Amino acid sequence: MRDPNRAADLLDAASSQGDADRIEVVGLDLLQNSEIIEATVRSAVRRVGHLDVLVNNAGTAEGGAVEEIPVRLWRRVMETNFFGPLACIRAAVPGMREQGSGAIVNVTSINGRVSGAGGGPYAASKFALEALSEALRLEMNPFGVTVVIIQPGLYKTAIWGRPYEVNRDPKSPYAALNRDMAEFFENGWRDPAVADPAEVGQLVCAILREDHPTLRYPIGRVGGGLSARELIDFWIKRPWEEVEARYRDE
């Protein structure tokens, strides 16, 4: 955890299931340099002897127009959502490869396949993690290591309600877009499509029991009642002109 002092809820939940003694919380900030991240993961692996599963689930977002979002915010999103997971993967892969087993689960998003106005940094980071995952899956296949992508829709996690730096200047040429993004970040969790993230955790467990998991697993729903799979299929399989037309109509 980035702040191990916030582990109380996790440990209480584990204790209620009789699993508290199976959890060790380690401090790890994905905004640190990759050498520190890799060393932290390797140290944890040494303590337990070997690594069976790595789940890259950390995520952050920034919103607004590409023109207006400061480069430092683009970098922060990429460091958390892409370079941090990359460092964890680099630390995990050698041991998994040598033992001939293991699984790497990269939690991306529907925005790993679908981008839209106002969500450039988040989508860019998730697209990048999906591209990494495709390459890694092909590289790890000969060594008995599985790589899987999970693409959640809307879920009620701590990503909502943070103090995002959306430009609120009413004179901005993107003022309407920025208002929509600020509203989404602050109140999007109220959307009926937002579900309990426990079902994503349950999917991870189900995937790890499969003999031959596939590459991508869309899960959940998005605004407007579509499932994550339906939205991704629409974006990928339809002509781009049709996607643009639908976007203009919303």
C-alpha cells in the first residue's frame, strides 16, 4: 500500500474471514522510481519464497482537454497506471519464468480499448498497459506463465471524489467539457451502473482457477446501460464515422 497506515479496513476484513495471518502489508508507492519498486517487490518475494500471482490494480486519473492538461499530470497518470505496473512485472517475471508457472493479471479498464473526449491521460495509460500485456503474454507463453487483462466498467472504488485538477475557468474553450469531467469525477459513482468492485475480485479468483485463461475479460457496465463488452464491441467493430456520430448525439 502507498500508505500502510491505512491498512486497518483491509486487515479487519481479513480478520473477519479468519485470514489476517495470511496478509502482510508492505509500503509501496508507484510514483517512486522503478528501481525502488522492483527492489520492494523482490524483497517481498524473497520473504515468502516464491510468487504465484501478481495483480496490477492501482490506478489514478486526470480529466480535461488534451490541450489544457499539464504535462506533469500526464506523467503522474502514466507513472501510476503504466510505469509502476511495468516495474512490478519486471520484478515478478524472472522468478515466475524460472519456476515455470505463475499469473500476471493487469487490471486496465474499458478505457484500455475505448477513449473519449476529456479522458485522454487515463485512456492513454490503459491503452499502454494493454499493449504491454499483449507482448508479455506472447513472451511468457513458452515459460508457463499466464498474462490476463481485466477491463472493468464503472465500479465504486476510491478513484471517485478525489480533488482532480480539472480546469474550471469558464473562459476556457473547453468549459463545457471540463464541467462534465468535474461532475463525473465528483458524482459519477452515483450512476446506477456503478457496482461493487468485489465482483472484479471474484473474477480474478475465477480466472486463476481456469486451465487456459483467455487474454481479455470485460466486466461490469457503463453509463447508459451498456455492458463493458457491448461498449468495447461497438467502438472496435463499427466504422469510426459511426462512433463519432453517436458521440455527437450524446
